[in-house]
Amino acid sequence: MPFPHPVPEALTHLAGEWRVTRTVRDLADGSEGRFSGTTLFSPLPAPDEGGLLHHESGVFTWRGTARPAERTLRFLPGGIPGTARVEFADGRFFHDLDLRSGRHSADHPCSADLYRGEFEVYDADRWRARWRVGGPAKDLLLVTDYVRTHITARPAPSTCPESPGP
């Protein structure tokens, strides 16, 4: 399977439901947590037509305690065709997303900490986001794997014998 998998249109690619697994590792003390759930990318209502609402929900387990967790983001058409502008639910800018090469890196400053994201698309139904968070308040590594819940239909291999040549 070729890697990376180019995505000509990020919003079209992301639309639908994804199974999500995330590990969160505190690099300062070695603690590790896990999130398991789903992310639904659904069409945004007017006036943000053409964009997607990203709603993630599931269970986050940290230091042996499991709790419900969810978050919402907005994915809007980016300034360059095929790309996306990612915003928090309240409309604040988070990062740009350009998957046209199958890979993308983005930075997001948050107070004195820096979130550095790397995105990799493996195929039509699998991708990964990796965030390294560093600064005086945090020293984390978050790795999130997304697998489409309804696998994209692919043509079945032909069972007919090849016809003889001319």
C-alpha cells in the first residue's frame, strides 16, 4: 500500500463516521491514558455550508479512571482549494489542514505551550494525527488513529478469465 495517500479534497475525504483510538502520554512522568470512541464529520448548517462539524465522543481513561469525553471542532474550506481551516467550536482558529500530499504539519500556540501536529493519510479509510505538546505547562504526546466505520467500497476483483488477445 503506497504511503502517503494523497487527498485532493480534505473535507470530502473526512466526511462520515470514524472509529477513534488515542493514546496520551505525559513525557514528564510517564503516565499514559487512552481514549476510545467515534468522530462524526457532518455537514455544518448555514451560514457555514460547505464545512463539516467534527464531533468526537467516547471514553477517556487516565490513571485508572474512565470518564466520558467529547469535543467539537469546525472544519471549513481552506484558503487553497482542497484544504481545510480547523476552528474550535467557538470559532477560534486552531490550524490549517492540507492533505493533498497525504501529509501535513501544523503548529498551534496555546499560552506558553506549543502544539505541533503531524497528519498522515494511509489510505481512503485510515489516517493518523500526532500532536507533540511542549512548554512550561505540558510535555505530552497524543497519537490518534482514525478508521472509517463504513469502509469505502472498492471494486471486487474480476472472477472472469481474461479474454485472449487479438
